[in-house]
Amino acid sequence: MLVKYEHPNEAAKEAIMKRNEGNLDRIVRVGGGAALVAWAALGGPVWAWIGLIPIATGLIGFCPAYTLIGINTCPMKKD
């Protein structure tokens, strides 16, 4: 038996994982994250592995922290 899940709040459903990073923001995140990860891999400090987070958010195009503080660098759609 297949049960279809319906979200109780349609506005919240639309906000989940909605892209909030523009292209330049994504490029900077992936580049900076890659530099940190490379530094960690080549003997840098352990904390440099934190670069995995900006790589992931840059590839996905969604930053949870941006949602919390109300930032959106994604350009607006033109109709």
C-alpha cells in the first residue's frame, strides 16, 4: 500500500532546499572549499577539512545559513 505524503504547510514545502546562491557565490564557495581541502590533504591543519561544507553547498546551490539570516544571492527570475 502506497501512502502519499502531503506537507501540512505548502509555503514551507516551497522553501525547502530552494536555490539561494548565485553563480558567482557558488564558484567562490567551490574554489575556496577546494583550496581548504587541498591544504588539509597536503598536511595542513585538521580544521581545513571544513572546506567540504562550502564545496557541498556550492554544488547544491543551497545554503541553510542563508535561509536563517534571509540572504539570497540567486538572481531573480524575469517573466
